[in-house]
Amino acid sequence: MSILLKNGTVVNSDRKFKADVYIKGGLIEEVGTDIVVEQNCTIVDCTGKFIVPGAIDPHVHLEMPFMGTFSKDGYESGSKMALVGGSTFYIDFIVPKKNGSLIEAYKEWSGRALGTSYCDFSFHCCVTEWNEKRHEEMETIVNEFGINSFKFFLAYKGALMVEDELLVKAFKRCKELGALCQVHAEHGDLVVAGQNEMIKKGIKGPEGHPQSRPDFFEGEATNRALQIARHVNVPLYVVHVSCKLAADSIERAQKEGQVCFGEALAGHLAKDDSGYYNEDFDTAAGFVMSPPFRPKFNQKALWSHLQNGVLSTTGTDHCTFTKKDKRMGINDFRKIPNGCGGMEDRPSVIWELGVNTGRISLSDFVSVTSTNSAKIFNLYPQKGVIAKGSDADIVIWDPEVKRTISHETHHSNIDFNVFEGMKINACPIMTISQGKIVVRTKVVDGVAVWDKPELNLEKTGRFVKRKPFGPIYDRIKKLDENLYPKKIEREN
Ligand code: URP
Ligand code: ZN
Ligand code: ZN
Ligand code: ZN
């Protein structure tokens, strides 16, 4: 099967230009003009449309066992949401069981995803305990399974949280293996103290959640992880940076020359903390995630750090629970499963609040939704660019088509959407994954019929291996040579 995308504007992270795109055998065969195509090639007229690399979601939790239940979007609904919304790739997190092995966890996660996902994907691997076995297993995870990023939680005490001693050891191991370290940065002990204080004061509803874990808990943990990574001299990626304090820490570290990156979530960029104070429990609980949505000035700070490159990527932390699930914490906010959606709406939210406000250019949109993730996680140029030889994971956007986000029209398994009612003035109208047209959005009078796209999905999503010692390691060796302590030989 071959496809020619004709008369559109190709947008890559470095430039946008008029060109046709010829797709054949799952790859981009040619980008240019007057391309000679084979007979029976499907021609798609893209006049007035933008042809962009499919978005990459670097942070999702599909069907994850968590807080007494499991997240309700799995690999089927999750990958469908991604494709409908303009993403063609996601990276999910493997979480080992307590005292369990990373290898077993990898097998379990692969077993669920392969043959279920409609689009390509990869995994990060979480490390929640430390021993000799972990140390050994990490090598298999990297060199055999093709996973080059490990995640550490500094929050969720008693469950996933790790102590600084583990961080130091595990960061060193990551460095030996050429892997990227990732952290969920909130001070876990302070969170527990803050939560108990809320309960003592009689604040048991969802409004206790943000008040028990303020921004400086995140600022502290972000800075701590950065300093440990600086000591080890290993690349660090801070997931879901939600506040100015944390972003400023990353900015400072970058200015001092450290190899570090920050990720912003569409949710944290779009929403403030007002939802937690809604009188309806289900609505307020729907926003419970960690780190929480923050007071207004933080969204402005996140956008400015995304604009100036301190934050490199956008993700979703897609981890969804139904109203019924969230009611597990009806009398105690500490028991509300933490997590919100976004996998379907992130590209639209970034386009609306970023491109349509003039905060970022179309090329910046491609950088922060796709290319930067591809580079940091070592998927580039297989993913993240429209160029000859790259995977044909492509989305066609129409800037004239509108839609309104709603849980009534989304493709998630849950009955809540944090972006409910948001008006979007641009729409992904066609998604191409693995070189096939898999989604066509119907449009009536300039409005997307979002809940009824024409779908041609197959469960052929491939696990994509990612090699260690990617471009993020380029500076590490030289920094080591310059950082290491010097010894002076003296005669007496
Ligand atoms: O509340 C959240 N973010 N749930 C998912 C797990 C995590 O912290 O990333
Ligand atoms: Zn997290
Ligand atoms: Zn700053
Ligand atoms: Zn997460």
C-alpha cells in the first residue's frame, strides 16, 4: 500500500515547507515535489492542511495496578485514543511487584500490550527496590529488552517511593548502562505528614489533596534529584513538572551545564487547582493526581519554560479511573486513586493554548509534542520527523476545523475528562500509523464529529527497542573528564 500526501505544508521541528510526502512499505519514501508514485497509490489532497510527525506521549500508565485498583484505559482504548487525537507512539511504565523481578514485570507488561496496541510503543522501567538482583536485571532490561530509561518515585511512601541511598546507587548503575534516569519528584515523607495534618484538621475531601502537597515539596525533591544526578553526572529527566519552583530548579541546573530535562503535562499547562474545591465530589475527585494541579501563576511559568526550552517535552501521565474508582476515597482523600487522562487531547490542548495563542510556533509544537521526546529517548529519526526513511507515523491537521472536548465524545473508558468544555480551533483529521491511514475524522460544517471517526485499526502495534548511550550521553564523558578531582604529587 502506498499513499501520496499532496499540496500540504510539512512541519518539522526545524522548519515548515510546501512538499508532497510519499509513503510506501510503512516508511516515508520521499519528501519533495513531482514525486513519481506507483500505480494504485492513494492520493490525499492536503491543501490548506499541515502534515506533522505523529505526536509521542512519553508518559502513560495503561492498565496499571495502583492504589487498590488498576487504571481503566488499557492498551486497546489507550492506543485508540492516541491515534484519534494525533499521537502515534507512547511510552508506558513497567512497575515491578514488591520483591518481584524486573524481568517478570517486563514479560507481564509485554504480554498485555503486544497484540493489543493499535500503534507502536515502548516502555520505561520503574525501580522501587534495590539489591544485587536489580543491579543485574537492569543490564538485561537495557541490553536485551531495549529499554533505556528507568524511573524512580520520590513520593508514594510505603508503596513505590525510594530513598536517596537507592537513588545514588541506581543512578550510578544507569550511567554504567547508558540509560536515562527519570524521577517523580515530590518529598514523600512531607506528603504523608501533610496528608495526616489535613485529616487531623477534618479536611477529608479532595481539596485536602493539593493542600497536603504544596509546590515546595516538589521544588525540594526536584532539586535533590538534580543534585544527586549532578554528583553522579548522569542525564536526568524530571517527569510531570507541575510548578514554577521545580521548573526553576531545572533551569538553574541547565544553566550550570547539567544534562537534564523537564516534562510538562497538558493537564498542568491547562488547568489550575480550582477543580479540587468543586462542591461535587466526583468532579473534585476527578482532578486528583500527583503532583496536583497548581495555583494559576504556575501555568504561566510552565508555558514560559516550555517556550524557552527549559521544559523539552509534553506528556499526559494518562492514568485513568472511573468515578466509581475515585469514590474509594469518598471519606478520605488519601484513598482516591491518583491519576487523570489526556492521551487523546494533549496535541489539541497544546495546539490551542500554544500555537493559537502565539506562545509557540508550529515547529515548536512539533518539538514539544514529538521530536524532543524522540531525541531524548533515542527514537530519532525513526520517529519524530518527516524525512525520507523515517517511520510513516504522520498526522494531518486542519486549522479550520473546530471541536469541543467532552467525556461524552472521547474514546476513554472513563466517565470524566479534565479538559471538559474546552474549545479547540484546529483538528487532527487524519492519522497515518505504520504507513496506513488508521483514522479519518468526519467534519460537518467545519466541526469535527469527534465521537464517530472512520477507523481502520489493527492490533499490530510494535514494541520499539531503544538503544542506550543515545545523544543525551554525548556530553557526559567530557564532563566527567573535566569534573574529576585532580591529584597533586608532592615530594614530602
Ligand atoms: O497521579 C498520578 N500521576 N498517577 C500516576 C502515577 C504517577 O505518579 O505518575
Ligand atoms: Zn508520577
Ligand atoms: Zn525560571
Ligand atoms: Zn506517571
